[in-house]
Amino acid sequence: MTEMKIALSIEETADYTGVGRNTLRKLVEWNKLPVLKVGRKVLIKRTFWKCL
């Protein structure tokens, strides 16, 4: 059974969307994307990409 992730890393999000990693990091920095922070790792919520 395939498991659906709640959030994706910046690298996974870049592969999934085609948006560059640096652009995603800037959007996170500017608080334009909903994120989960686990230690130093930033995870972008997947529900945001479903609405695009």
C-alpha cells in the first residue's frame, strides 16, 4: 500500500513541482509557504500543492 506523506522536504517539493530549491527556500523565508520545522529540517505541507 502506498503511503501519502503529509509534508515534503525542499528537495522533494522541487522534484514534485518543478520549482527551484532556491526559490522554495526564499518562499519559506518570506513565510509564503506553510511549513513544519523539525529541528533544522524544513518540511513543506503537501496540502498547499494540491490547491494549485
